[in-house]
Amino acid sequence: MKIRFNSPKERHPTQDHGMQVLYAPGKRLAFRLRWYLILFLILLPALWLAGRYGLELIRVEAPALVRLPSMEVRAMQPGQVKSIPVQAGDHVDAGTPLVELDNPEWRLRLNLLQGGATPAAAPVGDLGARNRAVLQSLVDRAAQRVNDTRRLLRQGAATRGELVEAQNALDSRLAELLAFERSLSGVGSSEGERYERQQQLERQWLSGQLNQMKVAASERGRVAEVVTAAGENVGPGTLLMRLERSGPAQLWVYLDPKDVEHATPGSPSTYAFPTAAGPGPK
């Protein structure tokens, strides 16, 4: 498009068809401005694209997240969640109970061992029968667990590692029953003493493990998220909850790999919150 402003009207703006017109200069100016406006509207999309491209060359926009330093609270022993005395949003101090766990199998085993520890004056026959019944019940429970784990494995709800663990537990119970039977067969007093010593060590180990089933906060903070629930079975390393540490907040910026080179110390940046009036300096 070519626009010329050297027409007779432009050369003699105060005349119109040979007559002197006072408003003619203003009319000619409006005519020129109208064409300038048409040109601007035609070039506006190209100007907008060029401006945006140039802005992207000098400014990098990236999403960000403001969060407090957090830590994960995980189970150290296998068991069942008995109670959770805290909830999301609670502020806790170091040593505050967070989750109370319990292991029904360990507790049952400890009760059976403590119940079998009768005085020395008790009849040997009765004591042997009670111990044999306790050990046989443990063997039956371990065998049932192996069968259940195999069924779950076929359904895709268990892993081979869990099956191996169940089989190892069954072998351990069978070895205990075999050692007890050998102690009653008259092989020698050393076998019986060894078996009693083994039971005593097992009672001590079970008591120590059950006393460590309570999970407490290691430092001061705030409960950000509770992942587990009461009655849920957990294993070693299972995530129970997340705590936010007391301290300054952190700003996590997710940059595109091609823009990582711009993230250098001392680079100016701005940030904007959705509820804020506008961006502010970082």
C-alpha cells in the first residue's frame, strides 16, 4: 500500500474548489491521522509478535513453589498403626508422639513365651505340653501365612520377597519346635538349658522391639501431611507423615533446561503470588 500526501489539497490546505476554507487544515490533518490509524491496526499483530519474542529473549518466566523445609517420618519396624495422636496442621516439639505402632504377632509371641515361663517346681509333663502347644500354634500360624502369601502372589498382591520372608519365618518356627522336642528326648541337660536361654533372649528382643514401636518427632515443626491411617499395616521404611521444619521458607523455581544457564548467583528476578497485588522484587 502506498499513500501520498502531495495532492492539491495537501499543497493548498486552506482552499477547497477555489474557495477559502478556515477549517480545511484540520480536515486534512484528520485525513492523515485516519490513514496512520489504519496502518497501525494492520501492523499491530506483527508488532505484538515481535515484542513478545523480544521480551522472551530478555526475560524468563517459570513456575515456582514456596515451601518450608520438610522431613519424612517413616516406620522403622513392621507393624500396624495403632493410633495417630496428631493431625495435619498441628505444631509439635521434639519428643512429641506422632504415631503409635504395634505388632500383633510379636506381642502374641511375647505373651506365649511369658505364659510358658512357669516356676521350676511345676510338673515337667505339664510344662512340656504347654510349650509344645505354643510352638505348634506358632508353626501353624507361620504355615498359614506362607499359604496366604502364595495366594496373594498369584493374584499380584504380594511380592516374592514377602513370600521368602514368610518361608523363613516358618523354617524358624519349625527349628524352634525341633529344638524343643530334642530337649525333651533326654539328649542332655545342655539342650534344655540352651532352649531356655534362647527363649529368654527372644523375650528380651521382643520386649525391646515393642518398646520402640512409638514414633516421636525428632525436632520442632508442623505436621504438613499424614499419609497413613489407624489400622493400616506398614513395613520398615513406609512413609507415615511429613513434617515441616521451623525456619525460613524456600522458593523452588522450575526452570526449563534451556534456561538453566540464566540461573546464576546475583541474577535479578521478580516473583508474583496469585493473591498479591502485583509482582515484587525477590
